[in-house]
Amino acid sequence: MKSNFWRAGHTPTLLAAFLYFDLSFMVWYLLGPLQIQIATALNLTTQERGLVVATPILAGALLRLVLGILVDQIGPKRTGLIAQVIVMLAMLAAWRLGIHSLNEALLLGLFLGFAGAAFAVALPLASRWYPPEHQGTAMGIAGAGNSGTVLAALFAPMLALAVGWTNVFGVMLIPLILVFCLYCMMAKDAPGAATPKKWQSYIEVLAQRDAWLFMGFYAITFGGFAGFASALPGYFHDQFNFTPQVAGWYTAACVLAGSVMRPLGGVIADRIGGTRTLLMVYIACSILIGLVGLGWGGSTVALSLFIAAMLCLGAGNGAVFQLVPQRFNQDLGVMTGLIGMAGGVGGFFLAAGLGVVKQGTGSYALGLWLFSVLALGAWYGLSEVKVRWRSSMGLAQARI
């Protein structure tokens, strides 16, 4: 079966899609691990620091729709080349010109959003080469590039200590240029052209209540993953007075847990059903994050709770996309773009909101409890919609 997969598609393109996605997510997340050094150098408040790390998440979410449309018009390979050049030019400018103010940091975050939008390019680049029976494997390999966030959390703080935080942008250009060259040589658009999506398609889908429900579900799972991944370096620094390096290591453990569990979440959902998986994810996350907000124990307890929560959120990300084809089989491309955007918007509000709460109350507790309540609300909403799906949509035989 595995040999059939490798013969079914185009392996060089699949590898290029993974590398592009991996390095893009590393860069997209870069301001998170560097937030302590940036805030110190620019004299940022906690709220401003939260806005800086949240800006690439929001920009990436909105640009996913833009790049998705561009993929339909000029193909995924060319779109990926354009996005990579924009990101590298932004990194070059940040390295050579420096970052001297909050506005300049936010501007860099906007351009790094093109890296976060790689989701809309790498996945169709790889998936269009493979038949339906191999789509899950192809999407899983290409999508595993979200592990790039772990690389940033591990190495960015150490590089900042060694060469200075602005020079980190220059160092990161080395792997970006290398992957860009490999992408140019290895990536190839699949034969045949996909039917371009029209704006009318998005409007028609948004008229359906279930579209908003799915967007809300993913805003909790991926929004939770992305938001916490960006906010945790600051959280561990503020709560336990960790150095940026130690805060980065703690964050890397949490991010790794969520990254590893994403493909496993899809497998679990295939076995026991997507809604059943998500129901367990939401109730577990509500409890775990609520406990973190109580502040019991020290850093080890907080780390353990966050790792467990990120494992659940990662599984939830995979489970959501196990359900989407069952409900929106005819509008899968449109819904993938909308759901991906919603996940990024959720991550923006979580990362920025935690900074606002910390700035206003002196504690992260209220923000963590609010997320806990939202996860509980998602559990309730999913409980209701599962009954409706089974009774009125003819999905009783599907693993939902």
C-alpha cells in the first residue's frame, strides 16, 4: 500500500511542499519566541507585546484567502514562489534596517503573514497530484510542516542570545533561500487546472449555519494551538521569571505536542468519529486550561497542563478536517479556505487578548478562564449539531 502511494503522485513536489510549509511556519511564528527581547528593546507594554505576536496570525489568516484565489489563477507553484520572495524581502529589510518601533514590528508581522498563508499553497500543490484514496496521506505529509513552529521555539531565543535578535532575521534567511532553491527545482504543478473559486461561492456557503459552526469549532482548536504557541513564551517568562531560552524550551514542548497530534487526531476521528473526538477535546481543554488559570503548583504543573491541552487541540485540528468533507463535500475547497481563516482569527484574538488581560488585571487567569468557557461552549454547540446531523442530513451511517 505504501509503495502504491509513492508511485501514485509526484514525490519531489510532495517533499517541496513539506519543506516550504515547514520553513514558512517557522518564520510565521518567529516573533513569538523573540517577543521578550523585542519588548525589552522597544519598551513595549504587555498588551503591545501581545499585539506584535498576534499580528502575523491574523495576517496569515486573511492572506490564506488571497493566496487561495491566486493558486486558482496562476497555479500553486508560482503562488508559492511569490509568497516566499515577499517573506524573504521582509526578513532582509528587518535584518539590514532593523526594527525600531512598535509600528515597524507590526509591519513586519503583516509581511510574515504571507508565510502563515503557506497552508493555502502547500496543500493544493501536493494534493492535486494524488488520487482520492491517497489524499489523506498526502495532506498529512504536506501538512506536517506545522512542526516548523517547534524549530522557531527551540532555536530563535538561543540565536538571539548569540548574535542579537535583529540578526536572527538574517540567519533565518539561510534556510529560507535554500528551501526556495529546492522548491524551484522540485515543485511542479499537477496536470490539469482546478476550477477557479468565485467570491459568490464563499457568499453562498456562508449563508449556511453549519459553515459558521465549523469556523467556530476550528477557531477554538487551531486558534487555541496558534494563540497559545505565540503567547506561551511571554506567559512562562512573566509567570515564572524564565529567561527567553528556557521559556522557548517550555513552549517548544507544548507546540511539539500539538503538532504531533494533528495527524493522529485525524486517525482517531476516522476510528471513533469526528464529533466524538471533538467532544472529548473540548471538554478536556476546558478543564485543563481552567486549571492553569487557577495557578496551582509551579512551572512543572503549568507545563504538564499546557502539554495535555495542546495534545487535545492538535487532535481537534485533525478531527475538524475529518468532518468537513462529510458535510461540505461539494464545497470542500471553499470551506477549507474559510475554516483556515477562522482558525487564524481565533489565534489572533487569543494571543492579543491574553496580552490585554495581563495588562489590565496583572494576571493571565481571566483570559485563560474565558478560553475555557469558549471551549465549553463549543462542546455544547457540537452536542446539539450532532443530533441534527444524524436526524436530518442523512449522515447516520457516517463516522461523525
